[in-house]
Amino acid sequence: MSTQLAAQINSLLAAFILLTAFAMLAQRKKLAILHLFAWQGLFLSVSTAIVGFVAKSHHLYISSLLTLTLKVVVLPYILHVLIRKLKIRKEIEAVVNVPTTMLIGIALVIFSYHLTAPIRELSTLVTRSTLAVALATVMLGLLMMITRRHAVTQIIGFLAMENGLFFAATSATYGMPLVVELGVALDILIAAFIFGIFFFHINTTFDSLDVDQMARLKEED
Amino acid sequence: MKIHPFLIEMVQIAVLLFAAPLFAGWVKMVKCWSQGRTAPSLFQPVRDIRKLLSKDVVLAENASWIFRFTPYLVFGVTVLAGGIIPIISTDLPLAATADVIALVALFAIARFFTALAGMDIGTAFGGMGSSREMTIASLAEPAMLMAIFAVSLASKSTSLSQMVLVVSQGYSILQPSLAFALLAFILIALAETGRVPVDNPATHLELTMIHEAMVLEYSGRHLALIEWAKMMKLFLFVVLGISAFFPWGIAVNDDLAGILAAPAYLVMKLGLAAVGLVLIETGLAKMRIFRVTEFLGSAFLFATLGMLSFFILE
């Protein structure tokens, strides 16, 4: 496999990552969003392995494997169990309607392209062009956290943001040191557990995971 | 041995006229098989058209010239569109007269007159169908143009022949912009040709029909022409997708061998495309009409992402 072909496949994977980010924004059902998140993790993992191949840095294979186990298997499984245990069946209510969110999303993609343009000029890596996509994924995750009311979707948005950051690290600098990546992976795992405990508490207190309920935290008067 | 381009053009239009009903029959056959039903013959659409052509036309008393003129216009415009899209060869004399923007406009003319004819008689269904069709069209057309522009960015031309030439000479489908454009194009083609998630071609149920509602008042040879044009439109959209995204096998010069090989490739690709279409149609349920805006909105989004990723990633 030549470097040129690898870079092309990496671009295609970047496009798929962007696509899953948009699909998550458009999707209404929580389980479908979870599946999309798992797909995004898979694309990310394959992309990391390809970058590892191009850069000949073997620690990227390890982080690719880590991504595969954590973001494709473990985290979706934990969230899946949560959704089932908490009996969440309702469709998601968005603050802004879906087509408008999509348009904002497109604007964010253009913005991140504009923002990363100087870095593209400076960088010499083959993967430099995917940096804009990585930044856009971070912003789309943030947009998802802002526009969705439900706690579970906000968490998935947060995890998607982390995906974007990870992708930015591999595409801009061929990955962070392994120690940092291991630390981040552990953090994410711990975060997922803490989220789970929070969900249970929010659910038992308010009988709902809609974060609008949190506005009623003050004492009755 | 060289073949004169005009001869190729004639052959291509003949292929369009007779392959379109067969393709519609083939889609119906695959669909029946996939649902465990006995399929009608491959030639059933041809027989339907022949039967309708021999029947008398029943016209409403208040039908104006628009109503009588529309079937001929729709048929003619569709055949003209078939003369522009490279089906078996890129060397078409007509292709120089119109690019892909004109092609979208041709389909728009056909749709405009069908909608007028739907309202012309003054029945409730016709008006309802026209209003729905125009709602969908107003969303599908910009998305269609964006998808086509994403491809023409890669080939630096809006001429269909040029696009086929560039894509067939090594511009791979692995390019993100083409992958996005293909996705958008599939969604739009489903909406434009009235296939399942948007409209159900097999039903005459009053509440859900869109295209059928507009042409409900037609009979005899008028209906035959409209049905034939509808089959050709489905055929043309599939062929347009094939020639813009998978053009391998389309003859790029006037070589006899290339021209003879092209139909074989075309039949193979059409067969596969029908299977794909049936998989989509059996896998999805018809969506609520108010969800169609989101469906086409996402098509527009994919097309725009395709254009953006051309600048970002390529």
C-alpha cells in the first residue's frame, strides 16, 4: 500500500467520521445515535491504524486497538445497558429543529476549514488536510450537547467531541505520546461510569433524564 | 472502424425507448421475488403501454389545451434528456447542446406542465398531487444541482460527457466528494422518481399518492405516454447515476468494439442497480410527507458536504 493510497483512504475515513457526526445530529432515536457513535469509533480506529502505518509509529497501532475496544465495544455497551435499565424509549426532543441544526453544522464545517487553513499551509504531514474535519467533529459534538435536552445524548455528544480531539491529535501530529493516550482512555472509561451513576440519580430524583428538569433544583417557595 | 456520432445518438434513443419499460419490468420482478410473490413477465410494462395506446381517450369537458398538450411535452422532454445523458457512448451530438444544468431544467419543465395539468381539470386529487409534487421538487432540485456540482468540481466541467470522461479515466470513487455526492444523488433519485420512502409507485391510495394523483385523470394514449415517460425517467436517473459515478464500460470513442461492449456493461450495471433499488424499497417504509423535507434536507446536506470535502480533503 503506497503512502498516496493510504492518504486517500484516510481522507475517505475522515469524510465518514464527518458523516457520522452529522448523522448523529439528524437522528432522533437514542439507540440509533449510540450505533452511529460506535461506527464513528470504528472509522476512527481504522484511520488511526492507517496513520500509524504511514508514519511507521507503532504506538499508534496500540491506540487504534484501544479505540476499538473502548469506543466501539465497551462505551456503547455501557450506554446501551444504561438506556435499557432506565427504560428510555422516547424520541429525543431537540431545542432547535433538525434542519436548522444541520445548517448550523455546515456553517461550523466551513468555519473550521477557515480556521485550520494556516496550519495546512505550515504542516508537511500527508494527513494535514483531515485536521479541518477533526475540528469540525469537535464542534459538531459540542453543537449536539447544546441542542439536545436529554442527558444520554449530551453524553454521546461529549464522547463524540473526544473522538474529534483524538482524530485531531493523530492527523495533526501523528498522535500524542502513548502515556497521554492511555490516560485519556482511562479518563473516558471512568467518566462513563460516573455518568452512569449520575444518570441513575437524576432519574430517581426527577423521574426523567430531561436536563430541563434541572431548572427546578432550587427550593420550593 | 468508426461509427458516425449521429448513428450512435439514434441507437441510444432507441435503447432508451425500449430498455426503459424492460427495466421497470425487471425492477418489478426483483421486487416480487424478494417478497415471495410470483412476478409478472418482464414484458408486462410493454404490454401495458401497447394496450393503453390502442384505447380511446376520455377527456373531461373542461380540459384545456394544457391537459391535452402535457403528455406529448413530458414524453418529448424525457426523450430529449435521454439524448444528452451518455448511456452507451460519450460522443453524442446532442450532448454539446445542453449541460447538466439544462438537464435539471428539462426535468423541471416536464414537472411544471404535469403539475399544471393536474390542476387543469379542477379535481381535488389533481390539485393535491400538484401541490405535493412541487413541495418535493422545490427541495429536490437544489440538492440535485449541488450533488451534480460536487461531481463537476472534480471534472471541472458541467458537460455530462466531459464528466464521464474524467471519472472513467482514473478518478476513483474513493474520493470523499464523490462518495458524498453519490449518497446525495441516491436520496434525490428516490424522491424524483417517486420510489418508496417518498412516494409509492404501486399504490392508488388517495391519502398517500403524489405522482399518481396528478395524472389520475389521464386515459388512453395520453396515459400511455405519461407512464412511458415515467419509466424512462426512472431509467434515466439510474443511468445518470451510473454514468456519473460508475462510468466504466461506456464507450469514450467511436470505436465499434467499444460501442458493442457498452450495452453488455450497461445491462449488468442496470441489473445490479435494480437489486439495490429493491433492497432500499423493501427495507424502508414510506415516510410521512412532512418527514420528506428532512429526507431531502439531508440529501442537500450530503451534497454540500461533498462540495466542502472537495476543498478540504482533496
